[in-house]
Amino acid sequence: MTETSPRPLRVLAAMSGGVDSAVAAARAAEAGHDVTGVHLALSANPQSFRTGARGCCTIEDSRDARRAADVIGIPFYVWDLAERFREDVVEDFVAEYEAGRTPNPCLRCNEKIKFAALLDKALALGFDAVCTGHYAKVVTLADGTRELHRASDEAKDQSYVLGVLDERQLAHAMFPLGDTVTTKDEIRAEAERRGLAVAKKPDSHDICFIADGDTQGFLASRLGRAEGDIVDESGNRLGSHDGAYGFTIGQRKGLRIGHPAPDGKPRYVLDVSPVNNTVTVGPAEALDVTALTAIRPRWCGRAPEGPGTYTAQLRAHGGETEVTAELVDGGLRVAFTEPVRGVAPGQAIVLYDGTRVVGSATIATTTRRTAAALS
């Protein structure tokens, strides 16, 4: 049940109010599917207007989505999922930072909202598939099973944030932009040809529920001020902070150390400890990670058996790195061929076999190169 299905499907198109989801809905309708548009109201108190080019949950976005649906000629509804979004995405985001981890709310939203709450409701109402504007591909094999693959244009690929989808969810997922090898300007030009007013609308960025992009301010408003120490690897106090939750591993800016390190090189966050409210900093080479363990693996199809060699992606806009991985006691154990930096507990690791997404897991612990190896 994908965009390549030989028969028309009843499709629920998630329309954020942006250009990608509008073009995706238009393509699904043009392909002959019976499409209904839906905008997800994810904020309990939506603003009337967007802040700059951020966010996607305002009254203005809802109106943009409705106008696009009118032009396409499809029915349109607004579904209130604000409470579910608050519980599953926003509260999880705050709790993860409070625990010293670095979450990815986009993955959580895809897992819990768009392809759980939304999909479950769509199926209950008799829809065959949920359509979104993500750049990724669902491939149906000869035996009827589905695989998730990178988009044809890897520069716009968004399969990383979809790595939480299982085979059942992929069976009801439709990504009409996944086969597009084109620039964003050409997508906008297509929207303009279709008469969609969102053709020139700026893209949303960063975290949709933090409209001004100030993540530290958002966390402080919920977790409060909590002064603590910034220390070096030996425990020497170098400065202070207003809350360990405002830091993430690999961070360089905003450390407020006050004086340069003895070697004159910049310092980076190596560890965030919520237990004693301490942030540890050190040189860049101390960030080198050689292995990790990850929990809650989710497979885009059948789980792999035994150890295997894959490529891994560690952030939404990051590159790939070669790894060996295997399931151990229900978790994932991963070793890197070459050390990588900026790996933090709470992040997602997504495994690939070529362009195929094997699955994802949440990073629990990391292993760094020893001091002897660094010397």
C-alpha cells in the first residue's frame, strides 16, 4: 500500500502547512488516490503567526494547509493531537535533557504521533495509508514485504528521522517525494505551477515547539535555574553554569570557562552529569568514540541475525560511518571502524545496508579512546 500501488488507495495526507507536504498531497491525488488532508494541531496554545522561519504549529500554518487542500480539491480536517504530542514528545524532550541525554524530538514525533497516533486513527477510519512530505522511499519486495530506503536525492534524504518505523507502519506509509531527484527550488516551482500559495513559504527549522530556537531558554523555563560547576577531566573547577541540562556532548560555544586552557586549544563538553549537576570539558580528541551500546532497537523489517557490517548515521544531517553491530541481550552493540565525535546518549543511531534502512536504536553508553591511545 504505497504510492506505487496498482489500485487507488484511501490516503490521509498529513499537511503541516509547508510546501513539501502540500506537493506530496497533490501528487498523491494526481496519482488517482482518494486523498483527504489533515493538519495536526500539536500546540495547546498556537500562536497566530510563525516566528521567522521556525515552527509549524501555528494558526497560520493550519490556514495555509487548508488553502492548499482547497486548491488540490481534497477534503480537509484539523485533528487535535496536542495532549498526545505534549506527553510523548515535549515532556519526553524535557525529561531526556534533565537526565543528561540529548534526544531527537523529530524521531519521537514520527514514532509516536505521525505513525502511531495518526496512523492508528487513520486505519480505524478506513484509510489505507498516511502520506507525508518526507524525502524517503518505501520499496515493496516480491514477497510483499516492505523496506525503507534513502530518497533518490540523498542531499534531501530524511530517512534518518523515519528509522523508527516498523514493517507494519511502512506498509501504510506513502512518501510521494522520495523518488524526486530535484532541487528544493524545483519543488517550489512545482507548487507554484499547481497554484499552491505555500510555494514561497520559508521552511521550518530546528524544533517545531521551540519557535524562537532558544532551546536552553525553553528548558530553563521548565526546569528552573540550577547552578553548578564546569570542571576539567581532573575535576578542577573552571567555571559555573545555570543548569547542566543546557549542555550537550560535543558543545563548544557558551561554556563560560573564562580563561584559555593551558594548551591554548578550545574545550568541548565531554560529559553532562545530572547527579551532581556538573559539566565536564576537555580537548576535542577526548570526544573520540570507538564503540557504543544502544537500547530500544526498532527494525524496518526483520531484525538482523548475528553480527553484521553496516553504515551508521548519528544525526539528521550527519554523514555515514562504517560500523559492526550485533544484538546482545535485547540491545545493540556497535563498534566504529574509525573513531567518531559528538556522540551523546539519547541520540539515535540508524543503521543502513546500502540505501536500505535496517533500523534504529537509542544510544545508551559510549566508549572513548583511552588516554594511552590519545598520547
